[in-house]
Amino acid sequence: MRKTKKVSDSTVTMVQQVLPNDTNPLGNLLGGTLMHWMDICAGLAAARHANEAVVTAAVDHIDFKHPVRMGEMVTLTAKLTKVGRTSMNISVEAVAENLKTGNTIIANRADFVFVAMDSEYQPIEVPLLDIDE
Ligand SMILES: CC(C)(COP(=O)(O)OP(=O)(O)OC[C@H]1O[C@@H](n2cnc3c(N)ncnc32)[C@H](O)[C@@H]1OP(=O)(O)O)[C@@H](O)C(=O)NCCC(=O)NCCS
């Protein structure tokens, strides 16, 4: 029988600080760097749910809502929202915090699809998801 896991079993929070190498000439976080961090965070949540290796299959939607400035702290949170047989939908939110003022703002949201893979690089079944928390 297929095991069931809760959303909280696999939720991942990851923190980064925007350093000079992460920025464009305006001093804002590069979009590609933020997408890389989001992909890592989503992939960790997927792997935690599946207990298998995972690959990014798709990024369904990504919104750059607010620029993130150099020096700010970015907290990324990845949560599973749905699973198929071998695929997992993961929503990632990135919150930027100005460390001088303490002000926070949602800078970015994205929806990823990951697929669990076995050792022969074939999609493998993942546990069901209990979203009633
Ligand atoms: C993702 C991948 C494993 C899917 O392989 P596939 O031969 O299409 O496998 P399947 O048809 O069995 O699909 C497996 C699952 O992935 C889902 N899937 C495949 N492509 C998808 C896409 N573009 N968007 C959403 N889901 C997708 C299928 O719906 C299926 O889900 P389910 O089992 O929950 O029903 C394959 O395309 C791949 O290896 N892609 C490269 C992954 C990679 O290297 N990522 C890094 C990014 S550079």
C-alpha cells in the first residue's frame, strides 16, 4: 500500500544573504540566482517527501514581485501542494528582510514540478500527500 506523508514532513526553509556576487549593476539580487535558490529549496522538499533522488520537470509559474537589495536576508520556504504518481508540485515563497529595519516583504513566488527517479533514472512512485493539517 502507498504510504501517506504530511506537508509538514517535507517542508523546507532555507536562508541566504544577498552578497555582492549575487547582484546586478543596480545592487539588486539577480533573478537567476534567486531561481537557483528556489530550485534547490523545492528539490530538497521533493526529495524529503519522496526519499528518492528528484529532478526538476517544470517551473509552472514564477512572479518577481519585489526587488531584493544587497545585504538583505532571503528566507525561502518550499511546501508540497499536490502529488501525482511520480510527480510532486511544490510551491516556493521567498521573503526578503531588511536587516537594518526588520521590514519583510514577499519578493517572489514560484510553482515547481519535480519527479522522483530510481537508480536507473526511471520515474518512481512517491508517497501520497496529506494536505489537511
Ligand atoms: C521529468 C522526466 C523524468 C519525465 O520523464 P517522462 O519520460 O516524461 O516520464 P513520464 O511520462 O513517466 O512522467 C513522469 C511524471 O512526470 C510528469 N511530467 C513529465 N513532464 C512534465 C512537465 N513538463 N510538467 C509537469 N509534469 C511533468 C508526468 O505527468 C508524470 O507524472 P505522474 O507520474 O505523477 O503522473 C524527464 O523529462 C526528464 O528526465 N527531464 C529532465 C529532468 C532534468 O534534467 N531536470 C533538470 C533541469 S535542467
